[in-house]
Amino acid sequence: MAPRCGLYEDEEAQQLLLGMSKPRRALFLDRDGVINVDHGYVHRSEDTRWLPGIFGVCRTAIEAGCLVIVVTNQAGIARGYYSEATFRDYTRWMHAQFKARGVVLHATYYCPHHPDAPDPSCRQCGCRKPAPGMILEAARRYNIALGESAMLGDKPWDVQAGQSAGIGLNLRFSTDANPAPGVVRTLDEAAWIIHQYFESCAGGADAEA
């Protein structure tokens, strides 16, 4: 059986879930290149630079009554650049930094596998994006309606993972001069689109009720 993804769940997550109706909606975020500047294998606080607008994106989702869940490939663990324990310590720090700004990241799912991993048991999995494994695991654990959820990444495989999982809105953040459809050039633009999307989902649910 293929190895499964890792999970860091925020200490406040279960308490917050009690007040949310089911099925829940979620904003899924890639980490490097969306939350922080991608310097390559970021795993230390001193190497972290937040991307402008990321806290606003998260607030938009939370104000719409949605979970915020990070789904990140972490080849650095598989390649031995840093340990899983180091990554989890960094993730705990990251969650605390968001909370200090009034934003709760409910969970971070991570794939510690890579086809070039020295350990053969860490080479194949169903969670490394573009595979949808991390998203599907989160959907099962938190009872998420993926068709009314959103994915924001910066790589084509982020969008592919979201589409494969059945997520309703899939956006890619890129500063390319000529962005393609579904690509946003700023996180403020992403926040506006996500706001409109979650409002339309809520309107549909109200009409059905």
C-alpha cells in the first residue's frame, strides 16, 4: 500500500469545527509561492517572507464560513534536506504567525514523498500533487463539499490536483505578463474572485433550503 500524507492539525481546529454546519466548504492553499516566497525548501522562520495579500485571502474564506487548509508537496523531507520533525515545528510556527494576525489555518497536509527519494519506500504515493490524495484526505476528515470549495496554487499541478479532486474553483497565482484563463496576477485579485465564488455557493444553498 502506498504511504499516506502527513497532517498537522491546528490545536484550535476541532473546537472551531463544532460551530460549522456539514458538509463544510474549504479554501485549499499551496504553501511555497502562495503563502510565502518560494526560496526553495523553506523550513526556517528566518527564511520566510509572506506574500502580500495572503492574510486577506484567508480572511475572505473564514468570513464566508470556510475552512482554510494548506496542501503542500515537501520533497525536502523525502530528499533528507530536513526532517519531518523540523517541518512540523516550522508548520507550528507558521500557524502561530497566522493566528497572531487573526487568521486560523485549520490544518496543513503535506506529502513527504518524491520519486527521487533515497528511501525506496518514499518514492511512490497518491498524495504528491498533481495527485489529489491530500485534498481527498482532508475532505474525508472534515466532511468537505469539494464541489463548493476552492483551490489556490501557483503551479499547474496545484490546479490539476484540485480538478482531479472535484474542487469547484481552481485558481493559479502567477505574475506572468500574459496570464491564461483561471490565472490571477495578485492575491488581492484572488481574494475578490474567491469572495464572489463563496457568495454564489452560499446563495445556491439558501435557494435549495
